[in-house]
Amino acid sequence: MISHLFKLIWNKKKAHALLIIEIWASFMVLFGLLSLIVFNIRNYSQPLGFTYENVWAIGLQSNQDTVGIPQKAQRIFQRLKAYPEVASVSRASNNFPFSSSNMNTRVDHEKRHTMVEYYIVDAHFSNTLEMPLVAGRWYRGADSVGKFKPIVINQKASEELFENENPLGKIISKDKQVIGVVGNFKGKGEFMSNQPALFEQLDENNDWNKTMLVRVKPGTDAMFEAKVVKDLSAMQAGWSVEVDHLTDSRKTQHNLTLVPVIIALIVSGFLLVNVALGLFGILNLSIARRRGEIGLRRALGATGRGISTQFIGEIWVLATFALLIGLLFAVQFPLLDVFDLQRGIYVTAMLIAVGIIYGIVTLCALFPSRQAAMIQPAVALHEE
Amino acid sequence: MITLKNIEKVYRTTRIETLALTNINLSIAPGEFISIMGPSGCGKSTLLNLMGLLDEPSAGQVQIGGEVVTQYRDRELARLRNRKIGFIFQSFHLINDLSVIDNVEIPLLYRKGDAVGASRREMAREALEKVGLSNRMKHFPGQLSGGQKQRVAIARAIVGRPDIILADEPTGNLDSAMGNEIMNILQQLNAGGATIVMVTHDETMAKQTHRLIRLFDGALVGDSVLARTDD
């Protein structure tokens, strides 16, 4: 029966061409959307590599003040540390977690090189963000006097630069020595893929990098936030002080990822509903036009259920033709490494898209095929 | 082979009832070639549909090969239609998107077990040879004449080697030469042992059968054994 259905559909391929194109287009849209969703879900399921609850980022702008900036920043650092509500403070570059700033650089080791997200942070950073180390240690203030700049990299950077070798003690880009390795570090939130990251020790005498990351004790409220802003503004007249809660910044980052996905999901949803309605209409029309054939098949031995199965089978064959063409296109993405995504993401998206397309066409065919099954053979033959 | 007892068929809508057949008692023996005649709307096709298990009587009993089929379910009726009955229609009812041999194969598709793959192909080829169309197997219905289409329909009716062939005005859409050709094939099939029931408007064709049933206003008004012209 399957070969019969293939023959029937193949012989009517011109009449079905538009339907095949419609299913193909739906598959391609679904495949694109699902690749994006699978990519984000996979990222989301991987650990962030740090904690952000009760962490505030205090942004300091010296504005017109240009004198003794590093010393003033250090005084603020010490002041923050002295509050009993504060558990830990760290100075960091502007690309702190969930911020909208990026800073990256290319690093190399022997003949291998990679782009890393480049963080300039002090010795307290890992403590403030509760980052577990998987090897070595985080740098200390005393490390700054050594021949090489002490750096900590994440495991992804280690894999890119050293594959399976032990990275500890290795020199990269001539002047940086790896002294520690952390696991994941997804600075832009859970939806970000785990990219290579490098943490370099902050120079306290530098004018830049004066964002203070403050871990407050649980239960600390907005009163304290207001007090901090007031105190710091009083300490350094003319400076602006801005407090961001990392939990809020995280939401903003998530929205940047989720909003386009949700829009694409809504647009694709409408497209799929249209395709489903189109298929439903075409099947209804097809059954109305093929009443004679239905009567004939019943006369020749088909049961009502057999007729129903035939119509579902036909739409499955049509979908199979469309999906084969679609898969031919889709498979190019993992083969040509388009968008540098893992192959598994594309394969998963393909499988889910195929499943959804078969599901939609089956749903669309169910009602018309049941109607076809109820057609009385004698009546249908007579109408013809 | 076919027995109809006290058959009544009423078509009901919400507003009207139409009595299509009333008090039909008829017995058809194996190997008979019967023609049914009567004016349009007298119930000929309805009677044929009841014999072919395409419709259910409002009252009465239908027996096919000794089996009382009145209470049969869809699956059992479909099996009986597939195994025991072959249909030939006035308008051929060929599927235009399938080749001649694929059309002929259709009844075998609904037969589980004994007709698969190559053997199905072989049976269809044999049926087409019987009607003299083995050279048109790959053609499509649109490429055939009316007579050839009806021969394909006959091949389809006999491919499953049924005991009974029901023909609803098989020569109705054909000229007399083509009609005679079809009639010859039916007579050959009957000579081979098939029981044939044919609805026709053509007295000449009817006279070539063994027995003539006449219907009028849904009632059986005549049942006569004919002197066979081919003897």
C-alpha cells in the first residue's frame, strides 16, 4: 500500500507542488527557529559559573574630577568593605557579569590561538561572585610583582589553547601566566554559550576599572542602597554613583535573548497555523473531489478505516517528499559549520521539526480523513 | 450464490421517504448470467448495490455464498466485497493518476497475505491479458478509448478472481461495436464460471444473458429464463 501511495502522489506531483513547497517552507522556518531554541536551551542547561544573588554593581563616574582617581577609588573600595551589611567587595572592569559592555582579545599559546572575553578584575572577584576553581588558585595582591601577569582562565579557554594539557604555569601571549582555572563563566547570562574567558589582575593604580561589585548579606534592603549612594556621593563630590542589582541586569540580558525568540515563535506560529489551515482546506477539497474514488475503493474492498488511513498516508507521503527536500537544505548547516553551532543542535532541531511537521499534517488530515471514511460507497459511486 | 429475501429499501430524509425497493425475493445460482432491466429510477442500481454490499437494506436479508451478511460489520463486508465480488461501472471509475496496471492492482492492495508484490503484479498482468490489454499496461486512463477503459475496469473486476461480477450498465457509455466487445468478454468470463449480474437498458444485450429480471417502481415484475442467442 505504501508504494501505491507513493506512486499516486508522485504521479500527481505537479498538482501537489505548491503543497510540497508550503510544507518545505514550514520545515525550513521551523528548523531555523528550533535551532535557535535548542541552542538557547542547551546554553541554559549549562551552569553559569558564578552566583549573582545579592550582588550589586556600583558604577562610579569621576566626571570632571581627574586628580588621584585610583586612590579615591581605593578609598571607596575600603569604605564599602567596612559596612557590616557587605560580605565582599571586588573591583572590576566595565564588562562585569550581565553588563552591556564587552571586551575581548586574542590570545595565543605556541601555534594555537583563540578569542577570549577579557575581564580585568581584582583578587576578590572569585570570592564576591562565588566562583569555584577547578585547578590552581585565584591571584593575590602579591602576584602583581612577578615577571608575568597572573591570569585565571576558564575551562573553555584552556581547551582551546591547551587541549588536554595542564594549563597551570603555561605562558600565553608572551606576558601572561595561567595560575588558575575556573569551570564555566557565562558573563552574559544563562542563554550565553560558554565562551573562552580570561581574568587578568587589576592594577589598582589605574584610572579605569572602578566598578565595585558588592555582595551584600541576605536581607539587606533598599535603605542600605540609599545610604551607600549618599555616603559615596558625599565622599567624592562631583562623582556619580549608580547601583545595579545583578538580578535585574540578568533579566535585561535574558530579555535581549528571549524577545527575538518569542517574536520568531509568534511569527512561526502564525505561519504554521496558516499552513495547517491551508492543508486542512486542501484535504477537505480533495476529499470532496475524490468521492467517486472513495466509493470505488470501498467497492473494491477498502474499509472505512482503510480509507481514513489512506488519506493520512497520502499526506504523510507528501510531507515526506517536502521533508526530504528540506533535509537536503538543512543538513548543509552542520556539514558546512554554518553559524559555528554544535552539530547536535542542528540534528536535534531537524528531528523535532520533522516530528512537528508530521504531527501537524496528521492533525490536519484526521478530520477530513474521518469524513472520507464515513462516505457511503453507493452514494459516492452514484454521484460520480 | 446470491439470495435476497423480502428486501425493502427506503431512502429517508428529514422531510420525505422514498421507497426504492419493495418485497424483492430473488435467488441467483452460481454460474448464472442475469440481466436486470427497467425504466430509470425503478431501483436497478439500488438492487445491484445491495447485492454488492455497497448499501444496506431497510428490511429483509441478503445472503452471499450462503452467508447472511445483513448484520455484518464494515470490515467483514469489505472482505466479502474484496474476495467474492467484482464491480464494473458504466463510467469505468478508473483512477486517472494511476497507470492501467496500477488501477487493476487496486483490489489486491486490500487483500492481506496472499497477494503481495510481484505476485500482485503478475495477477494484474494476467487479468489484462484476458481482456486483451497487455500492451497498454503502462498507459494512463486518459490515453485510452472508452472501450479500452471498460476492459481495464473488467480486468480490475476479475483480478481477484471473484465468484460474482456485478456490472452496472457496462456498455452504457460505449458504441454498439465496443458494447459487443465488452459483452463478449463478459460471456467468456461467465463461461469460465463467474456469476454475472448486469444492469442494462439495452434489450439486445439483455437477450444475450441467461435470465432477465424486470423491475418497475421498486418491485420485481418479471423474472424470465431466456433462450441463449450464443447457443
